[in-house]
Amino acid sequence: MLSRSCFNLLNLDDYSSAADRTRLPRIMTVPGIISDFDDHNDQKSEVSETTTVSSVNQERRIIVANQLPIKAYKDAAKNGEWCFDWDEDELVLHIKDGLPADVEVVYVGSLKVEIDPLEQEEVAQLLLEKFRCVPTFLPLDLINKFYHGFCKHYLWPLFHYMLPVTSSHGVRFDKSMWQAYVSANKIFADKVMEVVNPDEDCVWIHDYHLMLLPTFLRRKFHRVKLGFFLHSPFPSSEIYRTLPVREEILRALLNCDLIGFHTFDYARHFLSCCSRMLGLDYQSKRGYIGLEYYGRTVSIKILPVGIHMGQLESFMSLPDTAEKVKELRQKYEGKIVMLGVDDLDMFKGISLKFLAMGQLLDEHPKHRGKVVLVQIMNPARSQGNDIQEVQSEINRVAREVNQKYGEPGYEPIVCVNDQVSTRDKVAYYAVSECVVVNAVRDGMNLVPYKYTVSRQGSPYMNEALGLSESAKLRKSVIIVSEFIGCSPSLSGAIRVNPWNIDSVADAMHLAVKMPDAEKEMRHEKHYKYITSHDVAYWARSFIQDLERACSEHYLKRCWGIGFGLRFRLVALGPNFRKLSVEHIVSAYNKTSSRLILLDYDGTMMPQDTVDKSPSDEVIAVLNSLCSDPKNIVFIVSGRGTDSLSKWFSQCQKLGLSAEHGCFTRWVKDSPWESCISALDLDWKKIVLPVMEHYTEATDGSSIEQKESAIVWHHQEADPDFGTWQSKELLDHLEGVLANEPVVVKRGQNIVEVKPQGVNKGIVVENLIATMSNRGKPPDFVLCVGDDRSDEDMFESVASSVSKHSLPDIAEVFACTVGQKPSMAKYYLDDTYEVIKMLQGLSTASAHPLPRHSQNEVSFGGFL
């Protein structure tokens, strides 16, 4: 446990830790540190400032969605009082089926009706007590801008690959609508904060309406368990990066612990955006995909949502459903029914489906009078001219097909525009030989799942259809667009390109003529998957992965950086802290044999600098440090001997270690020494042609030849393609060099081949051993680097301490550049801070403090 005197060394904006890991204060009333010497009564008073909706000992899941799973209506018999009931068709309501019975579920969201402000408090209390629901009560003007404006008319089309190229083609980005989106997300966050216990509860956020919510919650509660699931597609980076607020949304999502997608394509697009726009790379470990983000691992989950089996099966067992089945059976007697169930939406491809129906009847006249396409159109979820245009287009195509191929008593296309209940939809599914889901883009679409389960039949439905026990339903055909989320999971479906009218018409013909045995086989395959991957399975799997993703929350120190929507959380190991200049200067002044080891690129020189030669400021500080007879200063770099010799020609006493330690010289006038007695470089003849092949195939890549190594660079290549090619190159080289005395490694935008036994850690061991042999073992070691190769130095320094290769009183500072996981115990933010720290040391060398002042600085370094 750190003492209070060490707190200024941490340099934390908001560091929250706890002595008792099982309980943290609900709200920090003052900025600072919570530790084991905070008074227990103080913690109690802080806890009491936040109201909870249940016992703190009960496990809870807080489900946040744009709308609550509640139906609201005014009861005339009760003088117009508001009455509420569960909306059984809402997906978020069924999440609780995947959770243990003793887990409480609290819902946060908006109601689907407007409540008078004078009634809101009473309604909120009723919903909380009876339904465990917390309403947000967004003002009407905010709803119009937030939901109908930014969400439905800007984000929704963009996430479905439609760009507002002209003012008449979609809605362009509007700053006032964006501000409404931010405001709405802030209101949702405030409501969650009213009820959440951040130490125990899991918060699960749903869909694109609330993509900023994680930032507001994470800024308030650093260790809250946050999950997010996107129910819409996530577009490719070419589409997403047209969004003016693209970085704010990406960073908000990355403030979650777990982000879920229906398909790998959606997850891949998200990861590509993170790579291209934020420079983040992802890794797959034991089947889990993770993004390293400021010391935290943001997990990615890929699992399509399922349906509520119990709800469908209950409808299938109702006598009323059987009556509806009989009615539909009589209505379409002698007809082959194909069914479509879609929202009135520009992306559902309804008019394309109707054109394919016309094509089917044109190419196969024998189907006229027999095949009927029944299209159930759910009400539109938004308003505007685009919906009216879609409706007009659908009506026009249906009218033309019916006029051309219809006849008395027969309409090829039947549009059902009235509100159809879930029960009645089950009946429609049961009488349909085929379902056609023809969306041009859709996040998931559960219609094929519901259709399959309905076709499994029940005793009531089988009787209504006139089927014997031996002739049960249990056969179905699904025509599904390849551009919707459920498509990958339906291996027995007929997949189509909805834009290809001929292809869809051919699929319809195939469905009509398909033998019953094949229909049964396809049905069985789908039914087995759908019943084993229902909504309960989906919810249970997501929560389990969320718990796993949050398992190390209390093993790291956390604090926030960044303003506004660019806020992000830094999470680092408990012993990892920012290097204090006062602290290191104090140790520096007390020691007499110092070893200073500095990486160059990314440490002394920023990575994005075009001119890599050292500045006058760098040369000056190095010469100042080297002028102190107590110091031995080395640049330990992956660069070659020629570059380092040229750049540091003005530094007479500076030691250089080139090519990751293969060649070393102590001062300018001394010769270069190799750590390998006899270099065998015949392997270069194998490596160079392979790298040249990848360079030719990868625009922006290049080869750097060193005396002992060859490096393939891809920092100027396309980020995704460069990373992909580097992995391929690594595998290729490891294969052809299996019997050669070399090591192949991937680094930051590089693939390097170098001799075995050469790394920066060997340099550290050799320098410490040489100084010890000369009778001056270092009692001060400073090692600074930023790359993977520098971790070898940090490991070697730690090993020297554990093996007592250094004096017991030695002051050791292993420091990485940037806030990230590292074997170093200290960090500095950037190269600017590295130079300032070195200048502080050089000033101490030039002006050594008197003995009593040294003691004061030493003591002050821990205050």
C-alpha cells in the first residue's frame, strides 16, 4: 500500500482505489484517493448520498435501451389514469430469461408516450415499484431532434450504407441534432447513475441510440461493468469515416468493457475503424478478440441474437391461433403462399421483392393463379418524406404486378397494411411454404427464426391445417438476403443478392418446386440451431463474457484523461506510476556510479518526425550528462552503426549500441565491437528475395538493410493491409528460416530478422558486468524506451536486481514512454517529457546540491 507521501508521484486526475475490494463508496464527494486509512464512517456517509432501488447485496443487471419494454395507455374507466403493462414483443424484456432467477433486472429507457410533466414523478414511482423500470422522460422537441432527427434520419441510413450525397438524398449532418443526441445520452446517463451500484451491478447498453452513454458513465464510475450491443450493422470504414463525429463515437464505445455485434463482418468493420482512425490494433487470444486501449482490454463479442422460444410456443398452443390458421387456410386454399414480414423501411427491399415476384410469374406462367406473395408491412418506426416515397414505390410495383398477372379471385401480391399481432403472424408463418427476407441491408432480422419455429407446428396448428400425426409440418424454405445479420447462421437457406431480380425470382421458383424431403432437411438444420441459440442463450453468453472482461477491474489503478467526449480511462498495474523528476533527481544526486540507457526512435525522437536526426536540444542534454564523470550514457537503438555514428558525431563521450545491441562502442573514438564472435549472414540470401516480393506487393512498404539484420517497414502502407502482410511475411520467414540461427520478430510497423542471441537485454547485462569488473558497479540505473524491443532492457534490469548483480542500495528506474502495459515500473507521457527529465538530471550534474539540500529533495520526492 502506498503511503500518503507518495501520492504526488502518481500524478492522477482521479484515482479511486479501495482497501476493501468488495465495497467502494457510491460517490466521491471530493476529489482524491480512497485508501485503507480513510475513515469507515466517512465511507458510510458517502454511500448514503446515492439512492438505490434494491438491497446492495442483491446482484443486479441494468438494461439500458432507447425505449422501455412497457405499453402505456389511459384507462377511461379510471378517469383517464395511466395504466402500464409489459410489452412482450420487446427484445430487452426477454433478456431476463437468460439470467439466474435471483438476479434483479432494472430497465432504463423512454416510454413510447408523452407524459405530462406534472404526472412524471408519480409515473416514475409507479414504474419503479411495479416494473423495476426507470423512465427518462425526454422532452418532445428533444425526441424529435435526437430520435427522429439524428438517429433515424442520419445515423440509421449511414449505418446501412446510405450517404447523404445531395440535400435531396438523405439528411446531412446537423450540429443541433448532434447536440440533441449528446443531451439525450446525458439524460440517460443521469438516470442510470441514480440507480447503479458501480461496484456490483452490470450495465448493458443497447443499440446505436446510446453510443455516447459509456463515456458519461465511465467518467463518473471508473470501474463500472459496462457492456454494449449494437443491433444494427456497423458500416465499413469507408462509410463510417464520413461521420464528422466519428472519433467521439469510437472512443465512447471503447469506454465499454465488452462490445457485441451480430456478425463477424460488423465486428471487423469496427476493428478496422479503430485501426485506421485511432491507430489501435487487436489481438485474438484463446478465441477472444481484444483491443488494447490505454491499459484496458476492450473485448469484442460476436453472437447473433435469438428469439424467445417460450413466447412463440405459447402462441402456437392457443386455440385462437389455430382458428386464425383455419381462416388463412380457407382463404388461400389451393394456393402456394410465400410470406414477407417487414417494417416499412427503405432498406427492407420490399419493392425489389415484388419485382422478383413479377419476374417469377413472367418466366413461369404455370405459377400464375397458384403462387401468392403475402406481404405484412409493420408500421414505420420514423417519419418523413423517405417513408412516403417507399410506400408509394411499393404500392406502384404491387399494382403493376397485380394488374399484369392477376385474374378474378387471384392477386399475386397481397399487401397487409393493418397492424398484425404476433399471434396472427404465427398463423401466417404456419400456412406459408416459404418466407422471403429480401432486405438490402439489415442488422439481424429475426423473421426467418420465428418462421422456422412456427413451421415446427403444434397439436392445435396441425389439426387446423388438416395434418395427421405422421404428416406434421416440420418443413420450411427460407429465402434470405446475404446482406442481413441472420444470413450466416442459416446454413440451409437460399441466399440471394436482393439487387439481382433474376436471382431472387430463381430462388422463388426453386422454393416452390423443392421436394418435401429437402424442405424437411433444411428445416431440421435451422430448427436445431434456433432452439439452442435463443434469446436466453444470447443474454447468458453476453453477461458471462462481460463478467470475464471485468475480472481484472480491481487489479489495476484507474484514472481518467481527456475532456468532454474524448474522455478515456487509463488502467495500469498497481506498481506502475509516472516518473517524478523530483524523485529521480533526488536519487541521482545521492549516487556516484550511474548507467543511463536510452532508446532513440520514439524515446528521444517522436515516431512521426520525418527528419530523424537529433535536435540541438537533444545533443546538448546528452553532452551535459556525458560530461559528468559519474555517468555512463548509452543510446541503445535498432538503428545501424552508420546512422548513429553520423547523428551523434558531436557527442565525444556518448556510448552507442546499434542494431539492438549487435554492435557497441563506448565512446566516439573507440572501435565498434560485436556481441557475436563470428557473424554468419548467409541467411540474408534467403530473406532478401522474400522481403522484396512483399515490398513489391505492398504499396508504401520498404526494406532497411543493416549489417546484422534486415527490416521490413510498413508504416507508410495501408494500416489494415500492412498489418495483414506483416503477419503473412512473419509466417513465411519463420517457415523458410526454421533451420537458420536467426530470430524473426514483428514490432511496431516492422518485421525484423536478426541473429539469435542479439537483443537490447544482452546490452544491459554486458554493460553492468563491464562496470562491475572495472570496480564501479552502477548504483543508479536509468533505462528509458518505448517499443517492444525495449521490454528486453526492462526485463534485464529487473533480472539484475533479483540476481543481485547490482548493489543492494542501487536506485533503479525502468521507464516506458506512453501509458501502456509494460515491464517497466515507471512511465513518461511522450518524448517531450523524456527530454525535460534528462534536462533535470543534467542540471543536477552541473549544480550538485549541498548534502543537507540533497536530503530535503530526497524527502520531498516522496511527499
